[in-house]
Amino acid sequence: MLGGGHLDLCCFPKDPLEDVEIWSESVDKVLSCKAGQIAFREFLKSEYSEENMLFWLACEEYKKIKTVPEMISSANRIYSEFVQTEAPKQINIDCGTRENITKNISQPTLTSFDTAQKLIYSLMARDCYPRFLKSDIYQGLLRRNDSR
């Protein structure tokens, strides 16, 4: 990552990123591919809100868990990293949602974080994503594609 919100392009494959143009269609298109995730995450870092994407990705992984012990340990990790008050990467959710997760964290289910994940998703879609499309990071990737 270079200063001033510019993306160090060496994190990306050298080929044109076919998907770059379609990222402007929806935040889902950005989140559904690895390169989109990298670019969006770098942008969020520049806005000091990277925890939103990290939490969203952690929830996506969490929902794929097959065993109870793994679910419990992963739920506790997500909780202590993102949800609990004063967590190192505390996400911005309402206190009702936070309290619900806290109340049920000792017996987590695969849907424990769904409400919080939806809130964070809509925050990213509504606030961060439109700014991402105007950012030097996204515009730079578009230009790089055009020049090939």
C-alpha cells in the first residue's frame, strides 16, 4: 500500500482484471471475487473502516462451519475481535444487536451473527461502496485495464 490511498498494484494479477468494470454494478460483485475484496479492503483501510469487511468475511466463513466445537471457537473469536465493546476491531452496530449476540454467545448457532452481518453489509453498500467507486484505488484499476 502506497501513501495517499493509492493501491500497490503488485497485489493483483498482471492480467487485466475482467471483473473491474462489473464491480460498479453492485457491492456484491466486489465482494464476490478475491481481487474485488483486496481492492475494497485497501480502500476501507484508507478510510479506517477495514473492520467492516473483515467482519463480513469472517461471518461468511463462519456460516460454512460443520462442527459444534469449531463453531463455538470461531463464534468466540469473532465476538472478541469485532463485537464486544472495546474489541480491537469493533464494528459499528446498535447496542440491541450487540446485546443479543452477547447474550447468546455461550450457545452460538450458525445464525448468531446474521443481524450484525446484514447491518454491516448495508453500511458498506450504502456508505463505503459509492465512495469506493470514486476512489483512486478503483479508478486506478479501471485505467490500468483500459490501457491494456
